[in-house]
Amino acid sequence: MKRFPALTLSLALCLVIASTVAHAADTAPAPSKPASAPPAAASAPAAMPAAVDSLGLLEHAFEKDSTSFDNLYRLGVAYLDRDRVVDALRVLQMAHRRRPKDMKALVNLGAALDASGKADEAQEQYRAALAIAPGDSVAGCRLASSLYSQAKYGESIGLLRDLIRKKPRSYCAYFTLGVAFADAGIYRDAVRMWKKVVEIAPSSPEAVSAKESIEVLQKFIQ
């Protein structure tokens, strides 16, 4: 049997981070059609340049007010999105101190700790988030991914299966479970999990990766 190139959990971690950043619910409905734009005023200012340094704007806002939770949180997420892990960890810790029970701050702080190689500390943040919002899909998926990265396979898979049982449309759980199956060489089950991701959330980052991974895996299981 041909061996599929190992899928590391870094793939799952990166993609779940993408969901974590916005912390959107897996079951959230499709965004509604935006309202029609009002007529432009006669003296409307010129449009902003297409390329805007969003990180620079966030850093400027942080410099103006480093006590604002929103400034701290948004900057921390921006750093995390750009793989500036040390900066992300520093700023998200500041945001966490401002609002110790904020779900988004807890989960993203956990993501930054995971990216720093501090899985045990990351898991504390995910569990704290789950204590506030039991069954939260993003926190649950992040916790499962972190546990899997430590070879705590049984606990990780059990958590994912429980999450799917309670929230059948938790596509991040299907995605992460698919990565675990592929990593274990259980390719048909991996494909089955990823097809669920595409079915439930076709426009999500997880679905994009799932489609690519399905195409590769199918060459090995035909």
C-alpha cells in the first residue's frame, strides 16, 4: 500500500486558527445580503487606496491607547495571523489581563501559546474558555488539536467525537478528525470527514484545504 505523505497537525492548527480569529460559530447562517449603499454625497472623499497597511493601523491605534481591549485583541490576532508569535503572545496576554473571561481572548491566547510550543498552558486557556461556554466548537477543536499534537490521541479523538455528537454541524471538528485519520493512515475515513466539511461549510478555509487533501488522498486509495 502506498503511504500518503504524513499530514502534520500544523495544518489543522493553522486552519482552526483562521476560524478562531473571527470566532464565528460553526452553525452560523450565511451572512445576509448587505443593505444597499446610500447615494454618494456630492463632496464624498476620494476612495481609500486598495492596499492598506492594516497591521500598521492597528499598531498605531495601540500606540495611541494601549489600555483598550479592542486595540490589544485586534493587534494580537493580526500578529498571530502573520506568524509573529512572540508579539502575538505579548499583546494577547495584555488583552487577557484586561478581560480575563473574554472567550475570544482566551482562545486566541491559547493559539499563541500553542504556536510557542507551550501546549499545556494553551490547553489551560481552551479549558477556561470551555468553562465559560461549554460546547464551544472553536475552543473544543483547538483543545483537541493541541492534545493530538502531544500524542494524546484517545483524549483528542474522544473530544472531537463528543463535539460532533453534540453539534453535528461542527465542521472544524470534522476537519480535525480527518487530519487525525489521515495521520494514522485511515484514508477513507479521512476523506469521509473532509467531505462533511465541504458539505457543511463549503466556503470555509477548512473546506478549501479539505478539497485539496481529498484530491491527494484519493490517488492513494483508488
